Amino acid sequence: MEETRAKLYRGAKRAMAAIGRCRPYRLHLPIKAKKEYLVFGGAATPSVCWTSNAVVAG
């Protein structure tokens, strides 16, 4: 447990030191997006995967 904590601490410290050198990730509009999620119907019915598509225009 202590070894994992030390590794996480070192990794987070390194990431925070590097964040100033990172360029922002920019997206150009419109963005085509797809969302998938599971709908659980209970113990008697099977789960259903729903998909919805959208365009984000700003």
C-alpha cells in the first residue's frame, strides 16, 4: 500500500510540473458527438444499450 501511494505521489508531482509546458487541446465547432449508455431494466429484463448522436454548434 505504501509503495503504491509513493508511486502515485511521484507521478502526480511529475504531471503537475509538466502541465505548464502542455499546449491546450482545442476543438473546432461544430462537434459531432455520440453517447452510449446502458439502461438497466431490473432483474427480470435484460439491459439495453442506448445510443444518441448530437451536433454541438456552440
